[in-house]
Amino acid sequence: MPELTTTELKSLITRIEKLEAEAEIRRLQGRYMFLCDTPNPEFGVKDDAERIDLIMELYTDDAIWEGVGDYYDNQFGRLNGGGDSAAFREVLGTETRSGTAVERALSDFRADPRSR
């Protein structure tokens, strides 16, 4: 096998980091949707309050949650910052949610030229 140049090695490292980041986003999205769409989704989760606690652990302080699309448009509003846990808990507790915020994060990641 031929030796890699420094440039080739850096390119491979960048590609691996991108794949790992995309995989982590998919895992986060899957967990979010599983927790949102499944009543008492995990063994030991006693009620919706505990399920919502698990969902809240997925949010960062700069998270944005926004209802988007025909069904959600203007129904839930927009919440900025996972730190606003009371507002997030209210929205999450009203009905099953989709992974819109995570999907947007993945879309933004793919659209960012620095992620290539």
C-alpha cells in the first residue's frame, strides 16, 4: 500500500470527522424522535415528566425549537434556548412532536461549506 501524503491524510481525517458528526446527528435525531413518539419508551421511564426530562437532556442552551410545515405552522411558535426549560416542557408535554429542529440542524450542517 502506498504511503499517504500529509494532504491526503488530512483529507481522510476531515472526511472521517464529517461522517462521525453526521452519525452523531442521526443518533441524536433518532433518540429525540423515539422519546417524543413513543409513550414511556424505555424500561424504567415512569411517566411523561420523566420522558420529557430525557428529551430536555438532548437540547443545548442555544437550541431552537420551531413548529414548521402545514400541520405545525403557527401552532407551537418558536422557542430559543434549551435553558428555557419551562417553555420547552410545556410544548413537549402537549402532544407528540417530530424531529424538526434536529432535521434542520442536519440540513444546516450539510449546507455549511465548512462541513465538506
